[in-house]
Amino acid sequence: MTRKRRRLYGVLLGLAALGAATAMALLAFQDNLVFFFSPSDLIAKPPSADRNLRLGGLVETDSVKKLPDGRTVEFRITDGPNTVAVHYAGILPDLFREGQGVVVEGRLVSGVFQAREVLAKHDETYMPREVADALKKSGHWQEGKKP
């Protein structure tokens, strides 16, 4: 084998190793990728049941129900035109209440969102950008006012 051919094989082997490493990194990244949806987005185009996602909007008034076990809560998140039922087993943030902006992370299972984590806004002026954009799009957000 000539030096030129050995060099060519070395370069090709290096490119193949680089391609394999890139593919593995992208696959690992895809497993940790979490998309944001509003209730309208979720109803219009439901994701697969094994897909982790974030759902954001306002906690619908008179929708919060604490189950007898004292740990499980059911409520609905709305962006105005659409609502999605949420089931959460855990301790809610102190700022969680009806009419409050919230983002939940979990999976959609048989039309009910099974939340693993619930995040409430921390003061009157903060709203996650994605939630604010979804509320603006649906006409339920006004600049300078609380939602």
C-alpha cells in the first residue's frame, strides 16, 4: 500500500469517526429536547404520547380540584379559546392559583396532560415569553396589565 492510499484511508476513517460522534451527540440531544405548546397548539396538533413537552397558559378559574390523597391536583390550563386538563401529583408552588400564568412539563396521555413539574410566575410582571406570546396571539394579553 502506498503512502498516498494510507493517508486517504486515514482521512476517510477520521471522517467516519467524526460523523458517528456527531450522530450520537444529536441523538442524545434529541432525547432532552422539550418543546413548548399552548393549549390551542396542543389540540390542533397533538404530539405522540412518549414526547416530553411544556404546556403554558393561565390556570382556569374554578378548575383546581385537590384529590383526597392530599398530593394529587387536577386543573385546567387555558389560552382563551381552548383548555387542556392537567393531572399533577406533587407539591404545587406557593404562587400557584387560579387565573395565574403557569408552565407545566410532562406528557399528553389520552387527552390529559400528566405533569411532572409545575412552574408558576414569580411576580406580577413576569410571564414566560412563550406563554405571553400565546396569550397575545389569542387576544387575552394586554401590555402593562396583568393577564
